[in-house]
Amino acid sequence: MKKASLWRLLRQIHNDDRGAVSLETILIIGAIALPILIFLIKVGWPRIKGYFTQGLQELEAERANAIQ
């Protein structure tokens, strides 16, 4: 008897479509966002890093002038 109810439960779970639209939406958003994120990391990050490195170097140079 427990086996029959287990099969019935599994069948109900398998046939339950609630939440499928939400899951599909999340997967589509992820499929769009992942290539954009990879592109930003590969192309954008070196530029951002260079910008902040330059800014830090300028701050260190100006710090020497501010101390005097």
C-alpha cells in the first residue's frame, strides 16, 4: 500500500506545473546575463582596474605634495 501511495505522490509531483513559468524566466534571464557578465569581466575589468590604479598613483603623488 505504501508503494502505491509513493507512486501516486511521484506522479502528482511530476504532473505539477506550478512555478514552471518562473523557473523558465529565471533561466532565460541567466542565459542573457551570463554572456554579458563574461564580456564585462574580460573587457571591462582591465579598464576599470587601470582607471583605479592610475587614480591611486595620482593620490600617492599628491600626498607627497600635501605633506610638505
